[in-house]
Amino acid sequence: FQTPFVDPHGPLKLAPKQQSHFQRWARPDEIMSEPKMIMALSYFSIKQDLISDCSFVASLAVSVQYEKKFNKRIITSIIYPQNKQGEPVYNPCGKYMIRFHLNGVWRKVIIDDTLPIDHSNRLLCSSTTNKNEIWVSLLEKAYMKVMGGYDFPGSNSTVDLHALTGWIPELVSLHQPDSTFDKDKEFDRMFERFHAGHVLITVATPNLSKEEEDRSGLVSSHAYALLDMRKIGAHKLIMLKNPWSHLEWKGNFSDFDTRNWTPELVKALNYDPKLQVDVDNGVFWIDYNSLCHHFENFYLNWSPSLFSHTSCIHNSWPARQGPVKDLYNLGDNPQYVLRAQPKIKSTIWILLTRHITERQDFAVNRVFITLFVYKNGGNKVYYPNEIKPLQDSVKTNS
């Protein structure tokens, strides 16, 4: 390629905050002394910038932590081109392919390496603190291309991680009135599976007032990466990272807490808050009780390797088919018969993913959908109240 590759789809639409600082699109070799795909893989170095994609950046952080801990490539393996060792490499021609799990299958997204910069050649997108490293910026650009541009309306980490890794999403709500959330049981489940490498976890805050933000150090409606879980004596402690790489928790077991930290905890965690109090990198410890009080949701993504058998069905449900509302009649709703005869007690997971064909499908979608499971011998269900569902779920428009 004597001429660098240019994406035929053109440049991405910028977010408003990017537009106010934007100077031009630049390739890595124009603004970096020696561009590298990856210099030193680390969740510490990843930082969100002017795009409202905290859930995506948090997803990158937990994926990197998994790669480092278990030596399994689940995020760097989706970037191409790669060398003989399967490691992504810098391409001087400027053409890259990213592999995402979208609309039910693995798909390729082609991008060039032009990135938005300001008047001082500073990147206006997520990046790392390593000035010559480009993998975060390229992954973000590819995902934003799929989502219609850098003016991303937001998502949640289960959706983003499912696209990045294909891992199966689960939402655990902490404060829903009808929630069956058991705090201690949930911690034990997550703790065991987290350290076995079976699950990736992020957490999210609810809508907070300015006073609540200032008091707690937390950001309103924001995703955080869960990097570690520890049980030390009676303490249940969790390490989180703010994708902004600054602004940290101010409560129990924060760097500012002089009451709860003990020499034993400092040694066990290899973490001295006195040395960290002046270092604002967005990484902090928080006790589990405080997390459950101040946060809204756990977002879990489970390794597909846990499921010995899978089956995937693609279908369409046109809006013109069936009633506008199905409060009284389910006869025209898509229904499937599931027959399972396991020799031992088994759990069956059913994942419903809606195909995204245009930006409106997720940006301003007001159509909600859900799943109901009935145990009735495989017969069709016509009326919602004729038989109680064995299992129902929360309606979602995402």
C-alpha cells in the first residue's frame, strides 16, 4: 500500500465534546514517535476521554485484567492483523479488522487508523497513558463505527462485553422492589466464579445528585470495572476502577479512610492508602456493604465454556404481526418448544438478543421485549393469565 488505507464509509460523526476541541483527523505516525499496537497491557493505563462510553472502557479494563490473570487472550485476540504468535500488531498501511460478536454471530468491522485530535495533537478519544500505544483507540473506533459514531448515547457493560468477547450477559439489580437479590449469597457466587476465571464483572451507579457525587466521590450513572475481590477476616473488599482514570470513592476503605485500614489489611492487599492518597488514578478499594448501598447493578458476563451445549435460533418478528399490545393475547407472539431430558439436574440459560440494523434500534428505542417460560407440555399459550409462567424476566429496550 503506497497510499494509506482510507475507510470508504468516511469519518465517524463526532460527539459534541469532541467537536468543540476538534482540529483534524490524524494517523498514529503523525502524532506518535513510534506507534505500537500494545506496549504494556495494563488496566491502569486505560482511560476514557470525551465520549460517553464508560461501559465500553470499563469492559476493556476487566478484559485486560482477565488476560493478565489467566493468560488467555479474550480482548487482544479480536484485533487484526496479528503476528505468528497471535498478537495484534501495528500496520503502517493503516487498515485494521476488529472481530465483534454482533447480531448473533462473529462479524468483522474494518476501520482505518485516523483518530480525532485537538490543536495540540492530543487524542480526543479513549487511549492509554502510554503515548505510543493505539489498541484502545482502535477498538473504541471500531465499536463506535458499529454504533453510528462517536456521539454514542451510552450502553451497559453486559452488552459491550458480549460484543467484545461473546461472553453471556446477566444483570443483577441491587435495589429493585421485587428483586430476589441475596447480598451474601451473591458475593459468594461472584467471588468463587471470579477467581476461577468464569465471569467478568462491572458495576454501575444510579442517578446521583451533585451533593451525593461530591460526598461519595462516585460519578452519577457511571460504569466501573471490578478488578479484584478479597475476603480477609470479616471483611469483603472489592477493587474498582473509574474509566476516567481519576475521581475515586471517599468512603470506607478509600485512600482517605483512616479508621478501617489496618496493618494486616495493608499487607494482605499489598496496598498502602497513605501512599495512594495523592495518586488519583481512579483505582480504589471499597467494602462490599458500601458497594451494595451506593451502586445500582452488577453486570456479569459468563464464559461460554461453562455451557456444554448451545443452540442458536435466528428469527424475525415484524411489528405488523400480532396486536400492538399483548396484554390480553399472546397467540401471535413467537413461541418455541424446548425439550430437555438431562440425566442430572441442569440449568438452562435462554439469551434473547435483538438485532441492531440502525442507530435508532438502540438510541431511541421505545419498543420493549421480554421472555416468558411456561411449563405446559409444549402447548401454545394464547392468554397471559391462563397459566402462570414458570419464569419471566424484565422487559428491556436495549
